[in-house]
Amino acid sequence: MSTSGTSATARTFTPAPGAAALSRMVLAQSRMEARLMLRNGEQLLLAIVIPVIVLVGGVAAAGRIGIDLDGHRAVDVLTPGVLALAVMSTAFTSVAIATGFERRYGVIKLLGSSPLPRHGLLLGKVLALLNVVALQLVVLVVVGLVLGWEPTPADPPRSVVGLVLAVALGTAAFASLGLFVAGVLRAEATLALANLVYLLLMAGGGVVLPASTYGAASSVIQWLPSGALGEAMRAALVEADVDVRSLLVLAAWTAIGTVLTARTFRWE
């Protein structure tokens, strides 16, 4: 009798109210953010379709136009540049637009009042962003290899270090700037500005093509986050080098964007 009573007591459900661990909440938030980004047609267009079109079209047209790429094949120079473009499109444009409309519809305010703290919400966005960027890079690397891209084999470890640092700092820089824009402007203005900046930087920001191809403007372009990211990616994948100057430029833009976001971001 006492044995069955003890067994029944041990199996009794005891509620344990309270929030889940921060790590579990952040991971759940990041999974949701990543799914929403990949389900959104406009963001998928920016993340995957446009970079693929730029890469394929650029390689096809480079030979006819006769752009001087310092003796390198067009596919070997354009592939790192398009990888940088993909990072910029997701980290800046997609983050700015998504966050801007989340503010408009009260999603940010609602999540800010949930058990997930606000820094956890931002961390979840960053993790989701890194997942989407990783997917972009895989797709674009495959497309580049199909087109005949041959990453430099000179110093693989140094090349990998340069690539990882460029992607990490480029993502951080553009994400902080995207959150800054989304935090101070209305959703419609954020949509227009984010797309405009994306197009301008893609065409003349030194991200797809080396800054040297822009002539006298190269001295300015190399200090833009787009130019710094493009140069760092090309240094890693074409020259098998770590472009310290460009990485420092990206770190400076990250600091600027982070400070501006922290001081101006409005949750509603």
C-alpha cells in the first residue's frame, strides 16, 4: 500500500512556472526569424536571386566589356565580390526592411514585453542572419564553381581566416547600420532607403568590382563599408591574404552603427 502511494506521489506533476533558459529562447527566436526571412519573396530575391543573376551576368559580360581586373579571370574576381554583395543584401537591406515593418505592426513592442529580453531578441536576429548568410554563401559558391571559379590555393588557412573575418565584420557592420535605419524611420521610408542604398552600393560602392576600377573615386570607395567588405573578400579569395585595413574599416563602421542604434532605436 505504501509503495503504491509513494509511486503515485513521485509521478504527480508539479508546475514550475517561469521563463525558459535564455539560450533556448534565443535559439527559438533565431529559428523563427530565419524561417520568416526565407519565406519572404522580396527578401529571398535580395538574398539569392539577384546575387546569382549578377554573378552569371557579370561573368558573361566581363569579357565583352573588357574591364581591367589586374590580369585575373572575371569569375575569380566577381565571385568574391558577389559573395560580399550577398552579405550586404541580407545584413543591411533585409534586416532594415523586416525590422522596420515589425516596428510598424507592433511586433517589436510585443516581443520586447515577452520573457525574451530585448538583447536576446537582437541576438536572435543576429543568429538568424548568420544562418541565412551561410546559406547564401553555399549557394553562390556552388554557382561560382559551376562557372569555373578557382579559389586561390596559395595559402588556404590564411584565406579562410580572411574570409571568416570579412564575413563576420561585414555582417556586423551592415546589420548595425540596417537596425539604425529601421529604428529611426517609418517602415515605408526604410523600405525605400534600404533598397536605394543597396542599388547604389551594388553599382558604385566597390562591392562587386574592385575599387581600382572606379578611377579617382577609389580613394573614397575604399572607406565605405561596401568597398571595405568587397576588398576584404577579394583579398581572402583572390590573393589568399588578410586585408587588415579593410577589416579595420568594417570594425569602425560596426562601432558607429552600434552606437547610433543604441542611442536612437525606438521599439515602437
